[in-house]
Amino acid sequence: MGTIKATNIEPIADNGTVTLGSSGDTITVSTGVTVGGGMSNTPAFRATMSADQTCTNGSWNKAAFDTEEYDTNSAYDNSTYRFTCPSGFAGKYLFTAASCFYLDDTRRNAARFYKNGSEINKARVDVESASSNSITTLRLSAVITLAESDYVEFYVRQDNGDSRDLQSTYVDFSGHRLIGV
């Protein structure tokens, strides 16, 4: 076996195909190699909250994820708390986020993803027969198809009868582009 070293591999024809291996072969990408272009799971981001957020009772509140752990393409805005699909990266994305409140007996914790200002996915948990100030955590995931400039936000709601704090220690918002779908 030999080694081929090149900076660029192109097909012979302008619109041809380059094939690496054949059915049943394994192609190994060495540890530490960065895969770019259409084979990378970017854009990707993860945002958290620097402090608890007070949320009014019975209202949808946009979760203020103001701290970026990573943001590969600068697509998450930690001042508007939204991810915007960058140019050239339309496709399917997996988003996950969590909502967490201390709630009393017979109360609700709910969460929604919004795409371009409209509800796209939702979940809720009802607390029944719990002791005072029981912690309720809700994690929501969704595969959302985005075109360039589409945006996604995460909203939470609690129905406890008074304002409650979204617990920053237990929540996050993340997303990444899926490949192969």
C-alpha cells in the first residue's frame, strides 16, 4: 500500500464523481483531523444562563440563555436568545433545551420551540400531590428544518399562581445541523 498526498482531489469531468473505496470498505479519518464542509455537524451551539430568570405566572417567557459555551458559526445571539440559520447551512437541525422550576402542588411546567415567531413543538409536565417547592425539570428535543435566515427560540411557562425563577443551574439550549438526512 502506498500513500497519496495531495491538497485537492477533483473528478476528471467538471461535474463527475470521486469515489473513495467500494462497498464494504472502511475509510478511517485519523484522530485530531477536522472534517469540514457538508460532512460537518456545524453550525452548532450550546448556551446556558448566567443567573436565574424570573418568569411570570401563566405567560410564555423567552428563556434568556445569555452565555455561550460554544458557537461554531456565530449563529446564536446571546442578546436576543435566538439561533439563526446562517447562509449556506439550510437543512435539518436537532435542538434540545430544558426548563426547570420549583413548583407547588397541582401546577404546570411547559416549554416550546418557536421557529420564526410561531410555535413548532411543545411539551409540559403537571405536578400533582407534590410537596411545597418540588423541582420540576422538562427537556424538549425537536428536529426542525431550517432555511437560511430562519430562527429558533425557546420559551417556557409555569402555572404556579405567582412568579417563579427558571433555575439557571439546570437549563441549557443547544442545536446542531444534522448530516445524512
